[in-house]
Amino acid sequence: MPLIRTCPHCGQKNRVPAERLADTGRCGSFKNELAPLSEPVAVDTTLFDEIVQNARVPVLVDFWAEWCGPCHMAAPEVKQTAANSAGRALVLKVDTEQNPQLAARYNVRGIPNFAVFSSGKLVTQQAGVVGHLQMAHWLDQARSS
Ligand SMILES: [Zn+2]
């Protein structure tokens, strides 16, 4: 299942396969540039698997829930990480209330809980609020592992 990205220039919805999400693409209608994804993407299990297994860059996953205060504190850091690492990493958000089976798969108990994947493999996982510098550090490590 590809991700749908809306062109900021013309509003056209473009299907982007998981392995191309970190690349600069082209909008289907007027061939405007579609910049690499630079914000967190909310995913369900299907999209999570698709992206984690096919991404050609490290993937940071934020397991969170609406009721979780610390998750809201971490959210701007997650957003910042997505903006800072556009083209070099992908950032996903998993709502643990809506996707309990995905949270269970990675033994997520305390949230926020961050996981970093490289080539489909889990390389880092940590619970608790951290800043974007720590997140960037994990992604750097994943890139060189
Ligand atoms: Zn367009």
C-alpha cells in the first residue's frame, strides 16, 4: 500500500511507494517537485510494515497515545526530527490505542516509546521523552550500523 501525498502546489494526490518516501519526487499532474517527506506520518499496522520493510533510510517510530501527557511533550521533538532529517530518515507515529497489536509486537508498555529501524530491523528502542538531538543521534547510529 503506497502512501498518498498531496501536492502542495496543485492539491493533486500522489501515490508514493514506501521505498521512495525519502526521495524527491514529482507530482503527477504538473510535475512540480514533491520534496522528501519532512513530517511525521501516522501509520496503521499495514503501512508500518510496508514502510519499515521497504524504506531505504532509517525509520524512527514514535509510539504514543492521545491521553499521554509526556507524549504531547515529545511530539514537537518528533516533528523537529522529521523536518531536520528529511531525505535521510522517515518518522512514523503509531497511536497505541488504535494499534494495540503493533504496540504489543514491540513490547511497548510505557509511552512515549521510540524505536529505530534500519533495513527492516529494530536497532534501538527506548521509552520516555527525549529531545530531537537524541533522536538524531539514534538515526545516525542506525545509518552507520
Ligand atoms: Zn502538483
